[in-house]
Amino acid sequence: MPAPYSYDLRQKAIEAVKRGHKKVNVCRFFKISRNTLDLWLKREKETGDFRAIANKQGRHSKIEDEEQFKLFIKENKDKTQIRLAKLWGENITQQNISYICQKLGITRKKASA
């Protein structure tokens, strides 16, 4: 996942816009997208600051209880991820099941006898 732009860069870009420079020129000079600049300006208008939102990075698992999930997998080890998602409920998708299995080191490989 890419890192957010530095606070210093954000500050310089926003100050340039406030000084009267055109947004398109500011974006070209700082090598940022117009959408990015607009989002920074919107955030500053709404919150008074344009810092990166720190807690939004990374994945957040929809499945909170990992031990319960491990037991669930043991009981339903013959099911597909799509079927597991339907059985688990709570608006869980196949991708959520895939992510938590990867996180917990649960693979689809069969154990050899």
C-alpha cells in the first residue's frame, strides 16, 4: 500500500492554491492528481486540517473472533469459501473469508494421510 503524501507537500500545495495559483499548475508542479488536491482542500474546509487519515490504512477484518473462526473452519473444512461466507452470515463475503484464512495461515491444501 502506498504511503500518504507528506504533510509538508500538502501544506505547500494548499498554500499555492490560496496564493492564487491555478489548481492545474499546482498539480503539475507537485506531481499530484487534481482529485488529490481537491480532497485535501475539502478536508481542510470540513475539519480545519488536511493531514492524512492515519487509521484508514491497512485491512480491517470483519471477523473479530479468530478462535471462533478457527473452530468454524474445522467443522466446515469441506466447504468452499463462498459456502463458508453464507454459513457465517453477518454480510461476510468470500473475499473476507479468503483474507482471514490467509491471515491465520489456513490453506486449502489437504493433509496427506
